[in-house]
Amino acid sequence: MQSNQTSTGFARALLALLLSLSSLAAADTAPALSRAQALHSLTHADAGIRRQAARRLGEVGAMADVPALLRALRDDDGLTRTRAEQSLRQIWGRSGDAQVDKLYQTGVRQMNDGEVQKSIATFSRVIEIRPEFAEGWNKRATLYFLNGEYRKSLADCFQVISRNPYHFGALAGYGQIYLRLEEYELSLEYFRRALDLNPNMDGVRLEIRRLEQLLEEKRRNMV
């Protein structure tokens, strides 16, 4: 009797596994969502469908889809939020010009390899060819910051936000620069703006708490 129960349990488990694998295979062969379908599915009741939609928009989305993905940053499902943020960065990293995109990727590789001066030169060329491409300015702003050239980084952050006011990364960059310059009120202002757009930036939230405590201590000492 015990042996039969064990066999039955194993058979059921095996059947469940086969059904699961069949379901995954069907999902892999399902046609990819169009941009319109992905946008529509971003608010679907099923979290799995929202995740798929958020990820798909990273592949086919455009700047016009940014507000919808920003709303997805507040989704109840954590993975949907993560994929929405990834997709925003993917969209921002596309200029719409194949030559510029190739040059941009070269700059990213140089940046990742620690070739700061080479990557600054590459992103400067990107900016020269396509000045309306905000991400070219953003990457150069990051490099200037890493190089300790804070005023140059601030100038490039201004160019980013002028072209893409939703860029929470550049707003957080402003916060970091002003923090280094010990301009704490401005740092706090920009960190708050960044977090308002993307509430998932835990590091920014921590910086806000630290700055609030620091400024409160300063006010107390002035009394």
C-alpha cells in the first residue's frame, strides 16, 4: 500500500513537471508582443503578463512610452518594477541613429574598461553628431563626475534634464555632485526629485535620510 502511494505521488509530481515544461515551451514559442500590445498589457491584472510587457517595451519601446513605464515603477510586483526600470534605461540608450548607437556602445565599453579619457572623447563625439540624444550627455556627465570634474558634470546633467526631464539617474547625479560640493540643500532637493520619479532607488532614499539628519543637526546648532 505504501509503495503504491509513493508511486502515485511520484507520477503526479512528474505530470506536474511535464505540464510546467510544456507551458514554458508554449510561452517561448508564443509570438512577441507588439509595442501597442505591450503598452496595453502593462496594466494587466496578471503580474506575469505585466512583467512580460515591461520587458518587451525595453526592446520595442520609444520615448513616448516613458510615462507608462514610470507608472510601472510603482507596480505592486517587484519584478515588474525591476523590468520597467531596465526598459527605461534601454529606451534612453537608443538614439534612433545606427551610427550614433554604435559609437555610443563603444563609449560604454570604454567606460566599463576604465578608459575614462577615451570614453569622454567618444561621448563628446556622440554629442557632436546628435546633441538631442540625452544619454550621450548623461554618460559624459558620469565620467566627469568620476574624474572629479564636478562643474563639467553639472553642466552635462543640465543638458540631460533639458532633453529628458524624466531621467531619475541624472537627477540623482545632480544630488551626488552637490553632495560632494557640500551644497546640501541642493543635494537634498535633487535626490528627492529623483526618488519622486523612481521610488525604488534605495541608495537615494538612504542619502535623503542622511541629509535630512545632517541639516536638522545644523539647524539645531544654529539656535
